[in-house]
Amino acid sequence: MTESREALERKLNDFDPSVRGGALDALLAQVRGGQITLPPRGRGFNLHCHTFFSFNGYGLSPSGVVWKALCEGFRAVGLVDFDVLDGVDEFLAACRKAGLRCCAGLETRVFVPAFGGRSINSPGEPGISYHMGIGFVSGQAEDGGCLAELLRIAQSRNQNMTERINAYLDSVRLDYTQDVVPLTPKGNATERHVCEAYDLKAAAVYPERAARSAFWAGKLGMTEEQIAGILDNAPAFQGQVRAKTMKAGGPGYVQPEGKDFPTLERVNAFILANGGIPTYAFLDGSSDGEQAMEELLDVMVQSGVAAVNIIPDRNWNFKDSAVRHLKAEALDHFVGLAQARHLPICVGTEMNAHGQRYVDDFEAPELAKHYDAFLEGAHILHAHTLLQAHAGLGYTSAWAGRHFTSAQAKNAFYAQFGASVEGPEALFAAVTPERTPQEILDGLISAKS
């Protein structure tokens, strides 16, 4: 008996990879057989999707993200998980099956010595920067020691935070190994997993709703009525637990120091060794570090950064018109700087919290003016992914270094390739390291004629 679409979509997010793979294959077979009709590819794309290998607000696996992209008619989709490459192979394989333009990478935090006294994109934490590597084509990394270090640092930080919160909550205590780690498919727990675990543990310790509301009201500095109003809304309630216990001023928070993180240069070396593209993650231009954006980009580019990331929705989507105007002005300024330096732009919504958009509203006036630049970035990153996986001809490859004398020329080639080619078709037989960029583009034209 053929399984229903709904049953298969649930299986897409099972922790067992074989279950996920079988579910995606069955869904795609139903598409081919006409039982499921998908929308045509539209203008939308999201290149910054966290999966459940770090945290996805909708519980989506890499395969689940790809299926959602198909159901939404995405033009392209990208994976970005915190501190791990665990979902890269599954994600890229799923995109190949689905015929979707794609890219994959990771996000972490680094120390930037040159900005040691200024906040960058991690509010209130001088010298600490959220940082990305885009364009990985395998989850099996060269220099795995760096990857292991990133995971160790993150898990150690979360375990220590949990111990401090345990002491504060007292009657609701977590065993990190038994209560938190099982909420993840491969052990990479985040603050949001810890929040979920505290929510579940409190329900076990205080099964009566009134007692549980009273407990949380006392610990979170809220009224029992306020707690009762959100207790059944897990994303909203757990968001309050996170804000009140894990962020600055909360009992679990400790101000991080530069020595707690690998340096920008160390992480960029790891990204480049794996054929990826070191990427600066723009926040919103409001910090003292981002107020010195030209200087900051100089430091980033000198360290190897060759692209930038923007989460557009937090740079314009505000009800207050004055705030919206200021955020959009800062966005315009940053996009202009990135384009002047010919840095490809990666955009997406993150999806690491429930309620975040599946795709940006590119029709909004604040974003519509930048759509072409954002789409060019998507095409460049997709082309990099295809060419790096196929023949080591990615954006940061030695081949690219030999053939392009300017970032502008390099962008033009990868953008044209990415716009022309969706997946690894047979024409790739003509894509070899011996060919020049123009010969490769000419091959595309003749293969399509």
C-alpha cells in the first residue's frame, strides 16, 4: 500500500537517516507519478537554513528542508548548521535528486583580535564574531581537528551553562547526557535544545499545571498569569526560558572571552582547506564594530573572507516605521559596500526559531531593490558547489586563482554558470581543470543548442 504524503513527510524528519532517505525517494516518486503536484520554481530562495543537526524551528532535517524548498517553489536552497557538517552529504544528495540549486556550509563563532575591544555581530561580546563557511561539498572534512574543536567548545559551553541554571532552578535539574543529547540526532545540542529539555523536565517534576506555572513564575520573574498564557505554546515559552536564563543577566550566562573561541584566521584556514568560502555574517550595522564596517571588511578580507551573509528579515521587517527606516538604510549601506568589493551575498532566514519565514519577502520595497544582487549570490554559490564537487574548480580553488585576475571577472563566470545549470548533468564531461572559464561557458552553450 502506498504511504500517504502526510505520513512520508513525517518520516522526512526521523532521526534515522535511512527512514529519511526512503521517505524522500517515495515523495519524489509520487511527484514523478503525478500523485503530488509541486509549484513551479519561483523567485524565492533561502540559502541559510539550519536543520535539526543544529536546530530548526520546525524540526526539519536536511531532507525535510529540501522537500520544503520544493513545496514552496524555491529557486535555490542552502544549509547552514552550527559547528557541524553532519547534514551536508544528505542535503547535497537530496538536492541532486530534487534538481535544486544549492549550497551548504556551517556557522560558528570566532575571535577577531583586531576588534578585541569592539562588539561585532554578537551583541555585548567584544571581539566575538558569528562567522560562516559556505560551499562545502562533503561532510568529511580535511583538518577535522578544527571541526572537533568547534563542536567541543560549543558543547562545553552549553554543559557549563546548564550546570549554572541547574543550581538556580534547584528542583528542576537536567542531566545533560540523559535529558538534552537525546533531543538531537547526532549530539550537537544548542541552547534551544536545553530550553526544550527544561520544559519537559519541569512538566515531569510539576505535572500539575498550576504548580508548574508557579514554579516558572518565580524563576523567570513573570506572573503566574503570564506563564499560564504561554505554557502550552512551546516556542514562545521556551523562548522566555532562553531569554531569562541563558542571555546576558540570566543565571546561566557568563561573558565569553576571546580565548574561548578559535581565531578568525584559524577557522578561515579550515574553510579554505575544504574548498569552502569564508563568509562574514552581517548583523544590522548597529554595533560599534559594524559602525566601522569598512575597517571591519578590510580585516575580514585580509583573513580570507570572500563572501558575506545577510539575514534580510531582521534588517527591515519592523512595525515601527522609524526603526524600519534605520535598519533598511544600514542594509542598503552594507549591500553597497559588499558590491563595491565584489563580495557575493548569501541570504536566508535561518529557520532556527519557530515563526521565522521559510523564505524572504523579496517583493518588499526594502529588499526588491537588492534582489538581483541576492540572486547573483545564489547563482555564484550554486556554481561553486557544482564545480568544486565535480572537478575541484570552486570559487576559492587554485584553478580559479589561475584564471581570474579580478573578483568581478570571477563573479561574472560563476554567476553565469550557476544561472545556466541546475544540476550535475551529462554536459559536465566537458568541465575539466584543463579548460579555461570561457571554454567551459562555450561548452555550456553548445551543449544546450
